[in-house]
Amino acid sequence: LAFMHRYGHKLCTAASLRLLPVVRSGSLFSLRKNTGLGPNSSPKDESWRLAEDAAVVLVREEYLARIGLRAHEIEAVLSGVPSLDQLRLLCERHITSVPFENMSCHAHPAEGDLPAIEKDPPVLNVSKSLQKIVFSRRGGFCFEINFCFAWLLRALGYKVRLGNAQVLTPSGPTPGHCVCLVDLDQNESFLVDCGFGDGLREPVPLSCKSNKQVVKDRTLGDTHTLAATSDYGPDFNTVYLRGKANANATM
């Protein structure tokens, strides 16, 4: 899939998607080091499983609070089942609470009473990213954010696939973006991307590519849709288009 964002009258970004293997939620985040069970413990060990399950429950609830859900909303999400309305809520709260940021890619010298901070580039480690985003209340790169969001969705019972994407700029495609595809049922999958800064607040059904459906952002009024393309090779055959409600808006 290739995705394009249209801001005002300028076509300024796009992304192309290649699917990665599905990773089970149990292997996405492990607190085995903190459970007192050694690294040689078998996943079949009951005490390890109970400790892992308890850790997932605690992190899941803390994550929902991190993205701004109130107590009654958290209770409703945890007692509910995966649905499009719930997915919309989670997407909107996530993208308005967790920023795209690259502060860790820079060393920050000491100044006054503030200590120096060493460079700490992001890694593809969901445990570290969850610590950063949920407990340290930071943002992150697309891979950090969408890996963590995929973890949360899977912990809530959703089926999620990860996509390795490319961002298309006026000078051509740039590799290094990640998106999520959420399969709500056998008939419909949705594009979800909380890791693109001013990105999608609405899940976009992949069926938009064939039925020309346009999804409208309920908050901003922007429109989202998908279209076929053959401009970016055989691996990337779908374009994501965004129309800004305010043509003079800037990023």
C-alpha cells in the first residue's frame, strides 16, 4: 500500500506499506526480568504465565489512562469487545495524547541545575517503548508509537498487523515508516496510524480503495480515502489521500 496525505493544495507526504509477520502480544512485551523467574523459565510455567498476565493487565490500564481515558471510559473499554466505535475512540485519544518526537536522538548539554542528557536513539524494543510512552509520558518515532499501539490493541482483543511503510515526499519516497492494519472481522480491515504527527484520527477501511468511500474526521472535518496507484512499483499499490477542511492550514 502507498499512502498520501494532502494538506491544503499541496501533496506533501505519502507512505507505502509492506506487511510484516504478525507478532503475538505475549512476545511483544515481557516483564520476565521483573517477576523473579529466570531467563530459562518455560513460558508454559504457570507462575510465569500468571505474572505475565498480571503485568499485561496493569500496563494496559495505565496505557489507557496515559491517552486520556477517564475511569468510567477505561471500565467500558475493558468490559467491552473490539468494535469500530471503540477503535475510533482509542485512535483519537492516542494521537492527541502521544506526540511524534525525536528528542532522544539528540544529546542535551548540562545547563544551570539541569544535568546533561545523553543521546538515546529509539530501538525496536516494545518493553522500552512502553516504558518511554506510558510511564515516562513521552512521545516517540512511528515505530515506537505504532508498535506500542499495536500492543495495546492486541491486549484488548484486536487482531493487528504491522506494516513497514515509506513516506513519499516531493523529492521521492523515503523509507522508514510504520502503520497498523486492524482486522475487525472477516470482511473489513482498517488502516490505523497514530505515529505520523498530525495523522489519522479515524480508522480508514481498506475497502475505500474499491468503493470510493470517503471517511470524514469528526473533529477536524478532514477527509480520508484510498485509491489505487501503479507509480511506486509492485509492492506499493494503494495511495492514501487526505483532504484538509481548512485549505490554509499549516503543519
